[in-house]
Amino acid sequence: MVQATARITAWYTDPMPARSGYRVLVSNGRLENDFLDRIEESLIPTGKSPSATAPRGSVAAPTAAAPSVPSTNADGLQPAERPKPAAISAGESSSLDSSLPGTAAGTPRLVPASPTVPLPAGESLESSRARRAANEKKADDLTAYVTNMEEILHNQARPADLVAVKSVKAPIFAKPLADSQVLLTAVTQDEFPLLGVEGVWAHVQISGPARGWIRRAQLEMPPGYAPAIGSADADPAGAAIFKVSKEETSPFTGAWEPLRGKIVRIDWVEPVSPSSPSSAKEKLAFAKSVFLHGYENLNAAHQSAEGIVIVFDSADGGQVASPMSSVKALAEGTVSESVFWRQCSLDPPESFRISAKP
């Protein structure tokens, strides 16, 4: 008795590479019968024909674990229409494994197929190809959509000439003067196209043909713009002459009524060089920068203070004090410098050459 079993494998390519691999197909018996015919021809002497009633060896039935496939093969031919496989030549034996246990030398044997993922139940090769084509088309459509969205986002990138308001209230003036007409009061995160800069002022487009001026210290400028000279972001005037030596927060001990007994921030200022003379103008310019920086630092640290006091610790020094409401108005540009100084306590007034009376 001779029993023949054929194992047919084919490579399946899936749109998902992880699912690709060799797959086992159920034999229709053609290969086994052909193999038995060759054995019978080899055993019968030359010149004799095989008996029509000679017993034929059994063909092993497919195992229950093997996946079921249609009787029509992948090439569309019925089993009877397929050509008989040609004998394996000696030159082809190099691709076959003859070193496996139980295999005689020189006897060709198929290399075992690698582990594979079978086709889903009830799915033919044609439907699998159609599904793969649909998936590839869907992937191409998705790629085109992503490319289109990236192009749209690139074209809608934020313009590089916009300025954003960083103050709670920022007046926009008709002219680059604090005493000029206020056209509009902008709020935090308002954005305007920047037309140009002039000192501490920025020329912006409000809407359509409307134009206005706003302090640069109240704006987030586009990259590439240096801080304006004289603004809170720039090196303060007189910085080469004065420096802040100490900062503290304590009750105000002076007799000035707006701040008497209230918690204030005190900045002690001293000259960089004791021998360097300083003018009243330089002292006021440095005091302004200390007021603005102190206001920003208090807001950033969420600290509360009723005012800011600047003490010039020098022979010709003096003291400048201001309520926080006046410093806020100066920072937001709602008052001019001359009005601000008149709202401050200057002690003694002659050290700053400004009358203490309003």
C-alpha cells in the first residue's frame, strides 16, 4: 500500500505587510494521483501495461484543520484542465531540502513553508485582491487629503507683521503723542498689522484705511524688532549711572497721605560710581524704568502692593513714590509722563526740578 499526501503552498501579499506570507491550499487530488501513476509506471516491467483492475494506492483526504477553498484554483482552471507537473530535474534539486530526517540522499523534498496566516473564512483570492485594491485606493485618497490639508495650513500661517496687545487696556492714538486723540482702546490679545515704528511708538492698521499709534511697550512685537529706546523693554536711560541695590516690601513710613501705612514695594537705587554726577533728567528716566519694571514683576508674581517707592541712596538723592493706580496708567499709556510725575510724591521736589503741586 502506498499513501500519497500533497501539500500546496502559495505566497499571499496583503496590503498589511504583517498578514503577507505563505498559505496552505487544499489539494484536489491531482498531484497525489499523478505521483501514484509515476510509481506504478516505475514498478511495471517495460512492454507491459498496467492492469485496469490493479488496486490503486489511497490518496489521503484533507485534514479537518485545513481551510476550505473553492474547487477552482487561483489561475481559474478546473483540476482536469491543469497540466501535469513536470518532473524535477537534477539542477532544480538545489532548491529542495534533502537533509531532513527520513529523506534519502538525492531524493528531492520541498522546503517546509514558513508559518502563514490563512485567508479569512469564506474569502476567495479574487475578493482578497479586490479588498486590497480598495484599501490601496483609500490610502491614496487619505494621503492626498493630508497633503491638501498641510498646504492649506501652510497658506494660512500667521502673518509675520502682526503685533499683539499684551496690556489689559492699550489706547491707540491718532498721533504718536500721549496727548493726542484716542481712536480706540485695545485689549489683551488684540492683533493689528504693523505698518512701522517710530521710537517708542508703533504705527498700526486698525481696520481698512484707519491707522493709529500705540506704545511699543504694550505690544508683543514680531521677531526681529529690537526694544525701543526709552521703553520698559529696553535698557533704561541712565542705566549706566544707576543700579538697583535692594528691593523689599514693607509698610510705607512716610507722611504722604496716598500711601501712608500701606504696603509698598521699595527699590533702593544707588549710583554705579560715587564720583559720577547725575542730572534730574537722568534720575527721572531711571525712576520711570524702575516703576514700569516693578509693575510688571508684581503682576507676574501675583503680588499685591498699594504703591512703589524709589529711594536714591546718594548725596544728591531723593525719594519718588507713586500709587499703583498711577503706575498702571503710565504702563498702559492712559496718562502722559508729565501728568504721572505730578501724581507722584517727589521728596525733595528740587532734587527733580519738578513742582510737587499739581
